[in-house]
Amino acid sequence: MNRLSGSELIVVVSDGSAVPAGTDLNPVLSEHARWLRSVGFDSVTEQLDPDALDQPADALGVVRAEVPIVYLVHTRADHAEQIRQALEDAGHAVVTDNDLRAVVTAARVLTELRRTGHPINQSAVVVAEPDELFQMAPLLIAIGFRNLVFWKQADATALPLARIAQDADIVVDLRAMPVDDPRTPGQTSPLVVRLPAPADCLAVLPGLLAAMVDTRTARLPIDVLAAVTQLLAIMTAPGFALATPDPTLTDGIAWVSRQALRHPRGG
């Protein structure tokens, strides 16, 4: 038995809503399952029907009741929240690729602000296109940010991003394809952190899964993601990519995640 995985099966699922139309999901999901097996977890795949979200319980019937943990990937943010809720209501704990991206993005925010000497609780943050990553705002609040402003691309004509960001310390740009720079030409501020590629966040996953298996958690609270974010900001350098698991980092993530799951804030 691998020291990380226990005997539980991790099911990789997707409705394919975040991949180009016509993409064959089978090889995409199989690659995720192979990756999980390479780091010590048993894994299989299942496809969900993106057109059945009006009856999510029926759409999610492909996930067997005895499977405790689901890894949800390549699913549009709004779909992912509905699917997660339905899975959790059915007794499955869920971690998503967007959870991993939120953690890595937030860790980079912390790293950049600490590098430049900006206090977290006094820093002004603009989050561009927050609907692309629903976890981002609650995660930033959980790690201590208090001054958050949200901006959407649809508002760009009336209120350009550079204008709303001119007094910010950092811009968290979650747009998949940024069409403009958050900074006024010639300016070096605010700091800008962009959304990392999913592959550059995978190293966060083994430690999270290990903690979820060990504690038999029913949900993945935002405080767990906050604890992992703080750890990454301490253990990794600016501009880091987390595509390959590191045993020390994995053990650290598993430990802080277990602590957060076993001793929830306010519990």
C-alpha cells in the first residue's frame, strides 16, 4: 500500500465543458488517471453529461456510491460548482483542478507581496474576471486580504482595467486570454499575477488527496486551501511551477491539510 493513497479509489470526472468542442475526453481523462497512479493512487475515469445539469443527481449517477473522493477536471467554473454540490450532497468529497489553480495563484500573490514588502492586510487587490475561478475571492479573504475589488471584461469599455487598477497593489488576472495590460503604459505597478496553467498546479494534488483520504472528509473547506496556500508561499520561490510532485512539499501539504480538516476554524 502506498503511503499516500490508502486503499481508496480516486475517480477522475469531467463534463468536458472547459475543453474545445469535439475533443475526445477519454484520452484526456485517462492521462489524469495515469498521473494519479504514477504518484501512488488508484484511479479510474468517468464522463458526465454537460447537458444534464438541470437534473445533476441523475447526471452524476455514473459515480459509484462507494467512491469517497472525486477529482473534477476540465469543467467550466459554473458547471463545476453545480457538479460539486451534487456530488457532495451524494456523499462524495470533491477536489477540482480549479481548487489547485486557486491555491497556486493565491500563493503567488502572497509571494509577490512579501517580496515587495506589502502587508497582506493592507494591500489593495483587484481580481479581474472573478467568475473564471469562483474559489479565488473566498480564498483571498481566508488568507487575510480585506481590500478586494472585482472587475469583469464586460465592463472594459466604460471602466478599463488599467483605470480601476491604478491604485491597486496587485492585480489577480483570471482571464483565460487577457486582451489588455492592467497597467498604464510605462508603469511597473501594480504587480500582476495571472492564472497558471492546470499542469503547473498538479504538485498540490497528492498532498491534498492524502489528507482527504486520511481524514475521510466529506468536503474540502476553503480553510484547507488557505493553509496550503500559506505553505506554498513559504516553501516555493517566485515564479515557481508545480508540475512535478516533490516529496517534501507533498508531505507538508498533507500535514497542513490534515490539521485544517481535523481542527476547523471556529470548531
